[in-house]
Amino acid sequence: MRETELYAPVKALLEGQGYEVKAEVGAADVVACRPGEDAPVVVELKTGFSLTLVHQAVARQAMTDAVYICVPRGTGKRWLGSLKQMKVLCRRLGLGLLTIRLSDSHPEIHLDPAPYQPRKSAPRKSRLLREFARREGDPNTGGATRTGLVTAYRQDCMKIATYLSENGESRGAAVAKATGVETATRIMRDDHYGWFERVTTGVYRLTPNGIDALAG
């Protein structure tokens, strides 16, 4: 398809809202003006979502706050996922988003341009600062993949595993006191990494996986 196939449905949508619409005015694909209003509406047309489309729309914000991006509406889970991600991005950038269903030229406005005020999450902030405070040193490299990252939890597990390696099967209370990991018993009981196994009530030892983890 071509971007020009999107123009007629977009023009009809805007004209239905009382705008006069013209194409390819200056750098903009579509410009719409309404009597008595100073701010024009600008729409950038593309055959699909892309970073280029976003860059163009952001550049048009130097002309007006009312900037939309427009693409043909797709189908399937993958396309719907892309639409959801683009809505998040457009909301943060203050852009509008609309799609055109080419089978019947039906337009759908998914998002109108509006100033973005990020909502802070107190629980997420608390978790971030708690992890920062608990983590010892700086064991990771920025930009690394999530697999194998050393977290404060993993550091606690390593302390427990080291103690069990040196002292053999032990009571959780003794492990907690010796390592300073107050949640040692719970960590060994949950056994997230498969490093610990219960010998009897409250007593744990290291598994072969735990031995390999210490060796690695």
C-alpha cells in the first residue's frame, strides 16, 4: 500500500469535525485548520509504525501541539502489541495516534495529544532503593542482559551457600546469625535457585547445584 491511501479517510474525519484540510503543506503530510482557532492539526502518515514516523511527528510539535501519527490498522496479536507500545510512547511524547481500517476506510482515534505527567509509583521507588541499599558493591556491568545478574537476594544466597559449604548442614537460626542474613531460613526453604535442601525441620544443607554455583 501507499501512504496516499490514508489521506482521504483522514481528510474526511477532520472535515467532519469542522476543519478545512489540505495535504503536503510545508513539511507536514496533512494540515487541518478550523475557523476561530489558531492552532492547526497536523497528521503524519506512514504505512507502519517506525522511529522515523515518531521523529517526524516530534519535529511537527514545533508548529503545533495538535500532532497525530496515522498508520493503517493491522490485525493479529503482534500488531496489537505494537499498537499498545506505540500508545505508551505517544502518550509520553504528547502525540495523538489514529489508525485507518483500509477495508472500509474506517478511522479510529486511539489517543489525542495531551501534556504528559508521569505517575510515580511509591512501591516501585521503595523496591528500587531497598535493592540499592542491600546490594553489596557494584557486581554488575551496566547494559548487561538480565540473565545472571547479581542481586541483593543472590548475594544473600551466596553467603548462605558459603556458610553451608564450610560448616555442613545447619539450623536456619545459626545460618542467619553467622551470615547476617535475617531471612536465611525462608531463603533456604523457598530454594529459588535449587541450592538448598531440608534435612529435617529447620535444618538445611547444600545441594550439588549449590556446590556448582560456588565453584563457578
